[in-house]
Amino acid sequence: MVKKSKNKITALVVGGAGFIGSNLTDELIKIGWQVKILDNLSTGKRENLNPLAEFFELDMRDLEKIKPIFKGVDYVFHLAALPRVQVSIQDPFLTNDVNINGTLNVLIASRDAKVKKVIYSASSSAYGNQKEMPLREDMKVNPLSPYAVQKYCGELYCKMFSSVYGLSTVCLRYFNVYGFRQNIEGAYCTVIGIFLNQKKNNHSLTITGDGKQKRDFTSVIDVIRANILAAKSSKVKSGEVINIGRGSNYSVNEVAEMIGGLKKHMAARLEPKETLADNSLAKKILGWQPIVNLPEWIKSYKKEIGL
């Protein structure tokens, strides 16, 4: 057991062995914070764990086991989830249990431990299809999948815990996060990961539908910065929802062109036609600016892995 340093801020990263969580952990340690990680490794990877963090291999659905870990924690970053729309469609019961009941447990444990703030990883999937772009936080939500419903429910729980229990929370709605340590295989893979893996293995790039669907692809580097700024900010209203997206978008066809290779179209699936973030609130409240550009990142990443 690592004892808390008197002068260090202590953070608990729930889902710290995952793609975003592990990148966040690394950055928190780099800036001098003390970090605990809570992860059951169902989708996270042991090799992602930072050796300077204190790791607890537990499931957030087990409230009594996880509650002691929250003691002495200043900030809780809640990134644990069973992500992806298709996974939730195939198994709505399991994803509901993890994404909603797990979130409720994190909030209860945070409340009881009197943490300063919970930073919740929400999802732009809550918007669904909208008649106008860009997507603003004040728009009426229109979730199209169990996953979208579950992540939005987490927002409502955060807002309720803030108003009823006085627990400070902030919900960051991510837009299609990509970057270092993203999954390139399996059910939890994003379109960029899928294409990179297919390119690496000399397979055709599989495009669902006509490929004209557009996404606001946001770098994990920018997402990590937003999380830390949200924790530190005194301007954030408790329970507030903030878009974290670059503010520009590309079609799936355009991403396929950036990666290169033969393309193969498949049947369309249930998903929004377009996402595009209005990130003016993040800029105003957090002082956040996206700095990573997708085409440049893909170009450098392909070079790095020899594609």
C-alpha cells in the first residue's frame, strides 16, 4: 500500500488500464500527482499500467470492495465502461450493468469518501441524429443505442449527485477519441483502429454503408488535457456537461483515403449520420484548445509503424 504524500494531489483513475485511462494516468504522474488505478482488466490491459501508480484489480460493480480505495482521494476520473454501440446492442443487459450500475457505485463511493470532484467520461453518442450542426450541449438528446442511453444516464446520475448530495461533478462528452494505445482489434475497436489493423495485415478497409457518415475525431492527447483542466477549473458548474471534440469532422471515406489501401463496403449499421462538436464551452470554461490534427497524426503514425 502506497501512503499518500502530504503535498501531492491524489487521483483515482477508474478504468486506468484502458486506452484513455492509461494515457491520463501517465500524464497525471508526469505532472506530479499521486495516482491510484481501479480496473478489472475486462477491456483494459495489464501492459498499459503505469508502474508508479497503485493498482487495484477490482470490478466497480462491487461497491463494498471498491469503497476503501476512494479514501484520501482528491479527484476521481471515471473512464471505465463497456464501450461501443454494437457491443451494447448485442448485450444490453451486461453493458447496462457495467455502464450504469458501475457508475452509480463510483458516485456513491466518491460521495462517501468526500472527494473534491468526479470527472465523468460521457459520450457524444447521446446526441444521436440532430437536424443541425455543430452539436451543442443545450440540444435535446436523442440516443440511438443502449450504449448511448447508458452513457447519458451516467450524466443524469452525476447531475443528481451534485444537486442532492453536494458532490462536485463534471461530464465531458467525448467525440470519437483516437491515439496511442487505441484498440486495433476486437469488439471495442474504433474505425481508425480497424482501418489501421486492416492496413497492417494487407486487408481491404471495411466501410459500413456508403462511408459518407462524418465523425469529429478527437486526439486522446486533447482529451487528457481536458480532463486535467476540468479537475482544476473553478469555473465549472457542478453537474455541467461539456463537449470535448476538435470541432472539425471527416467522413469514413476520407479517413480510409488517409490510411490508404483497397476499400470494401459492408451493410450499414445503427449510428448517427454525423457528429461535429461545438467546443466553445470547453474553450470558455476550461481554457481548452484542441492541438492535434487527424491527417497529420495518421501520417506520422503510419510512418512510426512502418505502413
